[in-house]
Amino acid sequence: MTQRLASCSCGQLTAQVVGEPVRISICHCLNCQRRTGGPFAEQARFRRQDVTPSGLSSTYPITGDEGTTATFHFCPTCGATVYYEMDAQPDFLAIPVGAFAEPGFPAPNVSVYESRKHGWVVPPADAEHYP
């Protein structure tokens, strides 16, 4: 069984994951652009029971365009987000793919809020696409 470790920049906050993600997505919404400082966010969704967070986290809730809230857990020392909880999907946790620092991580299979996508961004052709 695959095991991965997500970590903040300083290593204080981690999330140990067992198994493969149930979904890997990129989100082009404006909240994700602001939150990551990039043109989109990429995250992997895992069953909550397969994720073991460790360390001290601060939280920040963000309510999206559709009215659901995600609570982001980030390191109070370095500020990096390591995982987040989605109120609409309580059985899952999402982890920013960059927190794994694993260049061979599988490609996203879903792309959402493409109407807000930067024009030069080209999501994988075989991904599900949502405007």
C-alpha cells in the first residue's frame, strides 16, 4: 500500500497518508488563486480514515461560490497549508499536492472553475472539465 507524507515548509505540521487519492483536482477559482498565490490550486482528496495529521495547526475557513466552506489547516510557524476539511464532504480530507514535494505525483483528473482559468493554463486533456 502506498504511503506518502505531506509537510509544511518547516516540517512542524505533517499529514501521513496511506493509499491512493480518490480524486486529484485542479481548481481555478479566485479563492484558490489567492490562497495559493498561483494561477490554480491542485489538491488530492483522501478518505479521512487514511490520513493522520500531526503537529500544531492554525485554521482558516473559506466559503466558496456555491456556499460550502473548507477549513484550511496551516502551520502557525511557516504558514504553509498541509490539509483541509470540506464541510460538504466530511468523510474526506484534501491535501495540496505540493505539500507532498513529490514530482511523480499522479496528474489531476478533474479541472474545475475553468471559466476563471488563466488563458495559458492547459489542464490535462483527459481530465473531467467543469466551467
